[in-house]
Amino acid sequence: MTVEQNGLTIRPITGREELDLFSQLPYTLNEELANDLAVGRRRQDWMWVALRGDRLLARAAWWCRPGSDTPQILDIVDIDDFTPEADRVDIGARLLHTAMAATLPNGLRPPEYSRFVPPDWRENAVTRQVVEDRMGPPPGWWTP
């Protein structure tokens, strides 16, 4: 499933060959993605990107135990922090809304969201904004 709107393309990755694209945004779990795909903790159709042209603006991915048919944890939600603030949360919310509608079985409550953050994230204005953008989606972004 690919959604295109106002120059923004939202879609799952096509396979392992797009891990470099998916990993363009920095996060501690990037190094684990290839192995997670290989052993079944991730599926390519659970790894979504929001692109404008070739530029990665946001990404989201779910994790599960090997053999599971449903995602257990949403553990990657990243937004290009160089995107203007007014667009950043909107792009992230649109990505999550589209990806969840396609990824989660109808009526399934969204899995918990988990993120590794630096211990001093509240004291650093940039890090604090990054965490708050990801932890506080706008009202109404998800309706089962």
C-alpha cells in the first residue's frame, strides 16, 4: 500500500535493499534492523517511511517475537528534525495513521510505544523537543 498526498509518499519498505534508506535517520536500533528482519522480529511490511522525493522525512516500525503475526511494540518513530516544526508532527501523525491502518488487524488496539532516550533528555532543549514530538501525538490521530 502506497499513499501519495501533497508531494508526500507514505509506504512500507520494499525489502532489505531499503534498509539504508530506512536507517538514514539516526537511532540506537538501526544496527539491529537487518538481524531483526532475518530472524523474524520485524517484517518489511511493518517498516514504513514518509518520503518527499528521495528524502526520508519520517519512519515507523514495529517489533514482535519471532513467529508472531501481530506487532507487539511500536519501537521506532523518527522524524527528520530539519523538517519545519509546523510540518514535523503532521508528517509523523500522517505516517502513523496510514501505517497503523495497514499494519494492525482491524479493531486491534495499537501496541505500546517504546523509545530509548538519553537520561538527560529533559535538560536539553533539542532532545526534549524530539521526545515530546514523538510521545504526544495530536488528538484524534488514531481511531480504531
